Amino acid sequence: MMESESGVQPWSQNANGKATGLIQFMPDILKGLGWSDGPDAFKLLSAEQQLPYVERFYRPYVGNLTSPGRLYQATFLPATLPGTDESSIIAAPNGPHADAFRWNPMLDTNRDGVITVGDLTARISNVQQGQRWEALVSRL
């Protein structure tokens, strides 16, 4: 998840919307997690210092985190979690969460015009390959 969202770089920040940190928290999410100093200050924290916020973010969704795709779904669009499976469409250009689709077309891994939980599973599988992934795993 973190490799896909930030390259496991706690200082990572998306210029569009200021998504910040290991799992690219949006500013309002950070506030909801108890961080009041804004995204620019959050990106100065180390990975270890950000992990309690990551844990706090995922805690309400634990029962739904049954696959890598569902973990990504909780990060990307948590409101879509209940009652979905790998084939469930969670974003589409002319359907549900059209803005999320427009901002994240790379998550449509099979390029069929919609983002499904299966696409998110594939995204995680894709980043778990190659030298960068092997180097990351070797540091654990």
C-alpha cells in the first residue's frame, strides 16, 4: 500500500489536494486523526512517527480488510467498503466517484474504464515486483 501511494517516503506530498505521507492522507483526514499542524508539517515526520496515524486510520475498517485490494480500497475510498468484492466498481468516469476516477486513472489497471477492487489488488501486485520492492523488503 505504502509503496504504491508514496514510495514509502513519509515526505511525499501530492501537489493536487496536498495528500501527504506514507498513505497520502488528505488534509481533512489528518485533522480527523488528531493532527492539527497541517500536511506540510506532517510530511516532516519520520515513517515511524507517521505509523500511529496510519494505524488510527485503518482501525475502524479492520473487519473489512480481507485482501490487499480491500486495504487499498480503505485508503482510496473508504466509503465504498461495505458489501463489495473484487468485481465491485468503486469509481467510474461517468458514475460513482467520478472525481476520484479522474484524479487516479492509473488505478484502472486493466484499462476497462472503471476502477474495481480487483484493479486495486492488481496495483498492489504490480508494485510488489522488481528491485525497488526487493530492496524495501530487505530493509524490514
